[in-house]
Amino acid sequence: MWLTGADSRRKGGRKIVQVVVRDNNIDQALRALKKKMQREGVFREMKLRRSYEKPSERKARERAEAVRRARKLARKRLQREGY
């Protein structure tokens, strides 16, 4: 049995998540599916789409996210270099 949602292969512009259900263990398969969806950012996107976000707010949020990513990357780089 396969549970599908959003990862490995693309179909019509959408990603498809596939999770194998082994030994009829649905709980384990659901945990794996949730983990994959979390990694893909599906839950975060659903939360963002619950209500309308003004274009100016979206740009500000995206800028802040970019700054956070850059700082995190710089922190990791410094840590790798031993500072």
C-alpha cells in the first residue's frame, strides 16, 4: 500500500511523497509521511495559506527568512572552521 502526498517524483508540477506500508503497520507509515511532509515544508505552507498575506508582508517575511538563512549558514561555516 502507498500513501501519497508531496516528495520524490514530480507529476504535473506537484511533488509526490511515497511511503511504503510494511507489515500493515499504518502508524509507522503515517509517522514517516508526516516527517517527509514536515521536511518538504507542506505544513508550514498550509499554515501560511490559511489567511491572505499582503504582498508587502510576504516580501518582508521572505527577506527576514533569507537573513535568517544567511546568518545560520555563516554560523555553521564559522563553527566548521573552528571559531
